Amino acid sequence: EVQLVESGGGLVQPGGSLTLSCAASGFTNSRYCMAWFRQAPGKEREGVAVVNRDGWANYAPSVKDRFSIARDNAENTLYLEMNTLRPEDTAIYYCAAGEGRKMFNKRYCFLAFGDYNYWGQGTQVTVSS
């Protein structure tokens, strides 16, 4: 059974830091694209950061230069280091995995909800003083 299990969420003050982890199990091979999404109350789920199996990464403009995504393929673990947190970063954070899109004989990863078919249950991040 494929499982993605997030951990590391919690309450942090504005300007603080948190690191989220996502442990993947049940995969025969690690998925090419792994990503973090988040969903705030009353808002749609949005992509935060994505990393491919080779380490290429991309970020949503709202978190670029503050968040850093990384993966350990050997351990099937995904990380999200979050710095300089803001109240608007408050959300449930979800780990996701998928194979991306194949175009022109190469595979690409996007922060598109529909590209991911494996999801974790989420971990709450609250940024508040």
C-alpha cells in the first residue's frame, strides 16, 4: 500500500522556521516528481514547491527565497524547510507524488494539482504571535 506521511507541522511565531518531512512507503520506485501543496481555510489547494528525482526544484512566487525543498531518494523522504514564516503561510501542508508530464521525450514536473495521484493526509502549520 502506498503511503505518504507528513510530520513537522506546528505553531510558530512570525519570522520563525519549521521543517516538514514526508515519508513515502509502498513505492516500487520513487516517483519522478514530489511536491508540497497547502490549503488555507476557505481557499483552494495551491502548489508550494516541487522537486524532481534529479534535484531540480521550482517554487511558488510567494515562497521563493524563503522555502527550500529537498528529497532523499534512498530514504524515500521529502523535506520542506520554511524560513521567515508569515501569518499567510498558515495552512494544512500536503505532500504529493506523481510522474509529471512527458513532453518532447523529457519529463517535467509542475505545481499542478492534477499531476499528482498520491497524497498525504496533511500537517497543520500555524504562524501566529
